[in-house]
Amino acid sequence: MGIVRAFADFLERLGGKTIEVAEKPIRRVPEGKSVQERLRVLKQLQKELKMEREFVETEEEIEEILEWRKQEIRNPFSERLAEAVLRYFTGPVESLTNSLKGLDQDLYRANILMPKDKYVALMLSVAVFAGIFGFLFAYLLYIPVDTSLLVGLLGFVGGFIYMRQYPKMVWKRRVIEVERAMPYALRHMASLLSAGVGISEAILSVARANYGVISEEFELIIRDMRTGSSFEEALSKFDEKMGSETVSRVVKQILRAVKFGGNLSEILYKLAEDFAFEYRMKLVEYVQKVNGIAFIYMFMTIVMPTMFVVGILAGSVMAQALIMPIETLAVILLFAFPTLSFIIVNMIKKGEPR
């Protein structure tokens, strides 16, 4: 009996200690005191619970704000600007969006992942900034206000036209990058095909490699195939998106070899060699053209400004007065000749072989 009683006492103490530990963090109204004291303690507990609840709600609000700010910072400034314009000028943006034809196709080809209406809002934002900058720039050069307004209007129109043409410029630049990397990607695929790898696995390998834009486009081909498109449909979609003769030749050869049979690895090797040879020949012609344009560029950017300044000085000395206002001379030297140089450099750049 002594042993049983001792064991029971041990269990009772253990249970009491467990209850004591479990109830320790819980606030309880003290017992054995007057009603007024117990009410006072109860009000104090209610106040503490209310403060804790408000503190928790404040922490949750702060966390939500911080998460929203992180998400906002992660978005590019252009998207945030477009969203702000779209939020406050929804009507004009939607009207202008409906009037612009072919913008969806241009955004798709340029791989610009932005809705059409948001991009139109961005177009308007850039045009407004260009107009304001043009007006201020002309006004700071002491040009009359009416002429400055005209410059600002031209800046607005120029900014809008530039943003409308920007997706097409991005698309053409992507096509150039694809055509440049095409021989290397074809050799990559041909080496895998000759080793017994399937055509889909070869395309996936190029997509995972570092070939720039063509790796991105091949990844889109694999994504289309995984979402239910056939191999032929995915390649045809890639061909339509690029709109390039080089890409069209490659796609037709691959589809013909897959459909009618043939050594696809040898075909891709041959295409890669043909493209590399064509590029070398274009490069030789380009170098010959640049040698001729280089003389014109040096004359128009170095000799012509010097001759112009000398002529102005000589005429001013003979007339004993400036024959041209300082402002006009500054505009010509600081903007006219540099613009001419930029045009020549742009022509040289555009003539660069793909």
C-alpha cells in the first residue's frame, strides 16, 4: 500500500506541475480578492489583450506594405509609369489602342510581354516627356515661345512615332541576332543528331545553351510543344514570328527531313556551312563599303566644321561684325554637325552584314 500511495502521490505532483506549466502563460483573474480589485484587474487584462491585438494587426499591415513595395520595386519603371497613366486616362488610352492596328503582332514578334493598352499608355508617357523636353530645350536656347511650342509639338510627335516603331526595331534586332547565331546552333544540333539524339532533345539542348536570342526562341518552341502543339506547328510558328529567309530555309529543311526522311545532321551541317560562307562574303563587301564611307565621314565631321568656323570668322572680320548670331552658330556646331555624324554612323551600322 505504501508503494502504491507513493506512486499515486508522484503522479499527482507530476499532473499538478504539468497543469501549472500549461497554465503559466495564460492570464487569470486573481481569486480571493474583492470584487472591485478583480474588476480592475479584468479591465487591465482586456486593455493588454486589445493592445496586443492592435500590435499584431499593425505588424500584418506593415508586412503587407513591405511586400507590396518589394513587388512594386521589382516591376520596371516603364511598367509602373504605364500603369499609372492607364489608371488615370483609361478612356483616351482605350480609344487610341483600338485605332492602332498591328501593334499586337509587333509586340509578339518583339517578345515584349506587355498588354497592348499598357504599351499605348507607355507610348503616350514617352511622347509627353519628349514634348516637354523639346519645349524646355528650345526655350533655354532663347528661341521664341511660339517656336519653342512648335519644337515641343514635334518632340511629342517624334516620341510617339518612335515608340510605335520600337517593337519593330526590337523584332528586327532579334532577327539579326538569330541569324548570326544560327550556324553555331545548327552545328550544335547536328552534332547531337549524329550522336543519336532526337530532334526535340537537340532543340532543348540549344535552348539551354547560351546562344542568346535563338536560345530564347527555341525555349518557346519547346514550351509550345509541351502545351499541346505539334512539332510542325511549333516550328511553323517560330518561322512566322521571325519572318526571316534564313529561318524559313532552316525550318523547311527540318520539316522536310522529318516528314520524308533523310540524314538531318548532314543537312544541318551543310546549312551551317552555307550560312557561314554567305556571312564571310557579306563581311568582305561591308569592309570595302566602310573604307569608302570613312573618308566621307572624316570630311563631314572634321573638315567641314573647321571650314565652316573659318568661313564665319573670315566673313565677320571683313564685315567687321558677326555675320551670324552666336545662338545659331552654337546650335549648328553643337547639334547640326553631331546629328550629321550620327546619321552617317547609323548608315554604317545598318549596312553591317547579318
